[in-house]
Amino acid sequence: MEQGKAEVLKGTLDMLILKVVALGPIHGYAISQRIQQISKDLFQVPEGSLYPALHRLEDRGWLQAKWEETETGRDAKFYSLTRAGKKRLSAELVNWERLSEAMALILSAAE
């Protein structure tokens, strides 16, 4: 992953994961694939970043996981959003909107 992409993900990876999981129960590898697909390959989440983030979100009570069989017949942990996770995602989205608006104001300032 390019350094610029890594910097973007540092502050937003949790929000991206929560958003993808909010779409429905999903296993770790599929989360990474969905983020890459939706972002048109701009974000690529390596396993070394994804799984620690999933464990952190689970420890904070924002995700819950249970073992299920994947479509390929393998067992995998499927993650879903908890009530606390939904609240956290809402708060993250509000913060992101505020940050985006502030960045747009600064970037559109007359030179």
C-alpha cells in the first residue's frame, strides 16, 4: 500500500469497517475485499491492519462475531454491528462530515 493511502486509513479504518459491517454480517476477508471494491481499489486493507482493527472493535463492544460456514464451505468469523456499534458509526459519520466540510472550505479558499 502506498504511504498516502496508509495515512488516510489510519484515522478512518474503524469507520470503514463499521460501515461495511453495517451492510450485513460479513467475514474478515470479505470486509477487506468490499472496502477495496467500493473504493475502486483506492483502499487496500492488509491483513496486518484489518484483523487487529476487528479485534479492537470487538473488544470495544462495537462488533460481535460468531463462527459460520462461508459460501466456499470453510469456517470463518462473521462480524455484525452491535447497538453500540451503530451509535459509534453514526458519531463517526457526523465527525467525518464535519471534517470533510472543513477540508473543503480550506481547499476552496482563494489563493
